[in-house]
Amino acid sequence: MSRKKVNLHYKLLILLAFITLIVSCGAPITVEEDDTNYYGSYTLQDFEGAFSKVNRVLSDTKETDKYLLLLERAKIAYASGRYDVAIDDFQEAEHQFMNLEGVISISEEATALWLNDTLKNYQAEVYEQLMINPYIALCYLGKGDIDEAIVERNRSLVRINQYLESNSLTQFENPFARYLVAVLYEMEGNKDDAIIEYKKIINHFPNYAYVENDIKAIEGDDTKPINKVAKDDKCDDKATDKENPQENLAEDSELIIFFEIGNVPYKTPVEYKGYEGDIWLSFAYADYRVIDTNVAGISASIDNGEIHYSQLIYDLESVVLKNYEKNKSKIISKISTKMILQGVGQVAGKAMQESDNALIAGAGFVLDIGSKVSVAADKADERCWRTLPKDIYYTRIRNIKEGEHNINISVNTKYEKTLSKTLKLNFTKGKKRIVYYCFPQ
């Protein structure tokens, strides 16, 4: 073998180390991603415009991207109050992702080394799949169908057990899903199971110790008041001697508000092109870009009474970024395998051209790329569920009297501006209500 061929083989062997360095440190050439039109409208809270645009995109999308687009449309439909559309889309996408799990054969994996990832059907990430059932449950609650919401609660628990408890994928723990499960247990009157789920949240996330207040509320809702009496409430001391005020508190209503803040990090392609000795390298991989949010805090009150500040219940951004860091080695391995196979093939082709056998030399022309070896991997797979939130917060207001009340919501921004919104809700004696708001910007 000539000295030149030996050098080519040697350079291919060090390709893995080079790619590892590039992916770990970042590449010098990046490609900016243009927001799709429906995503831009969604970010500006134009949910009607976003729904119209995502319909047009979905009607013209490839089959490989269809179910990702269904997730996007379902999320937008939910934000715009189209609960039936959202439920149908979420369920169709979930069914597809469940069918894809565990069915990839060895031959398909081998073929994938030569194919662009974007040519394959989109398979949702674990953290994406764990958001589907909670959203469906919220859609049913929006329709007032508590029975179907409980069905989705049970399905959500099955998925949590499948990923987190059976497969020990604790990095995907979803405290928002567990919290909603616990609230639905409360709504069903199952206090013991609700407490179990609240305790699991605290065990996994010690920083969410304030969830302990919800456990105390359950354990003490028949023996002591939870919230302070509002200043404008009038109390008759003599009446309290004759009646037990704690018994009345147990019949009061409660409001749970979930707030979606910002947008989840999204994939953006990073490209590298350049010579490494005699080898021309060209490859791309998907990195994540964090999107800052203008929201600094959210609070709510009933009839301009006591202010209740929201608490964090899910930092989805951290889950996405930690999962990416954990899987980076797999990304490197996949890119390296593809490029090494291509490089070896090209070196073999050049050897065939230099063969004394005319037939072999003729067959080698298809791999001829001139005097240098060129290795190019496929483009980055940028697909991800972009309308997911950066964070989810919640607040609970207890001891709400039966009847219609004004719910005052204040959104504080980083620019020292406060955005206010008021809605009227009717409360039924002893019942809980769940409200969900999206603030993507």
C-alpha cells in the first residue's frame, strides 16, 4: 500500500476525535433558523392567527413530519379554546408515537447510517410524550368533562410508570404532570393518592417544598382554616360561638391556575466545513437555542383581595438541555460512524481506480472525487415540539365563596411593566376549578 493510502486511512481513524472536539466546543459556522409563520403568531399570543397558519402548513407537510405538526396544532388549538380539535390531534399523535416505540429493526438502524434523519418519521422525545396526556386532561376539563379528564389522568400515570419508574429515566420526571394528577385525585375525592403524588414531587424536587402546603391543606381541611380571612370580610363573634367556621371552609370552592411561561429551547443547525489535511469535512448537527422570556412573575387575586403569587412547578427548559448534554456522545458517535463509513468507501474507491484490473478500476469511478477525500454527513434534524413552554407555574386560591367572582391576573415583565387581565368565573359550592394560561412572549 502506498504511503498516501496509509495517510488517508490514518486520518480517517482520527476523525472521531476531531468531530468530538468540534461538537463539544461548537462550530465556527452556524445557520440561523427562521421561525415558521404559525410559531411567530403563537409567540405573539395571536392564537387564532397561529391556528389558521398551522392548518395551511399541516395540509402541505410531509408524512414524516405530520405527527409533529399535529402536536403543534393541538397545542395551538388548546390555547385558542378548540378543545375537540386539540383532543383529536393529541390522541392521533400519541397513537403514532406509541406504535413507533420498540419497532426499529437492526436493518433499519444500519440503513439509517446512510440516510438523512429527516427522512424518517419524527419520534417524540420522552419529555414531549409525557406532556400529551396532561394536555388532553386539561382539554376535557375545559369542556367540563371530569370523567374523561380522570381517564387521561390514569393514562398519564401509566406513561410516567413506563418511562420513569420502570425504565429508571428519572431525568424526565415531570412534576407538572404529577401535580395535575394529584389535583384530579382531589377532585375525585381520593385524598390519599393525591398526597402520594404530592410527596413524590417533593422527593424528586426538594426546591418545590411549597407543595407541602397542598398536603397540609388536604390533611387539615376539616380541622383548621388554610388561608387568612380577607380584611373586608365581616365576622360576627357571637355567631362563631354557635357555628364551626371550619365546617363552612370545607364547603368553599378553590381555584388552581397554571401559567405557561416562555418557549422551550429549540433546535438550530450548526454546520462545519473545512479541510483536515487531505480530507474535506462537511457535517451538521442540531444544537439547542435558549429563548429568553419577558415575564418576571405572575400573581392572581379574587375580587382584588389577597394577592397569591405563582410558584414554579416545571422547569422544562432544564430538562431539554440536560437531556441534550446526556445524549451528545450518541450524536457524536452517529455522525462519526456515517462519516467514517463514507470516507472508507471513498478510499476504497480510489484504490479500485488505481487497480490493474480494468473492471475493478471502472467500477471505482462512482467514488472518484478528485485528488482529495471528501466526507459529508447529512443535514441536522431540527425537528422538535416548539410550542411547549419554558416553565410552568401555578397558584392556588382556596376558600372562595359560591357564586361569580372577578379573577385578577397580573403579569410582571422585566421592563417594569405590569400586564393585567380580569375574567369572571362562577364557582360551585365545594368544587375546584382549573384555569390554564399561555404567555409565550
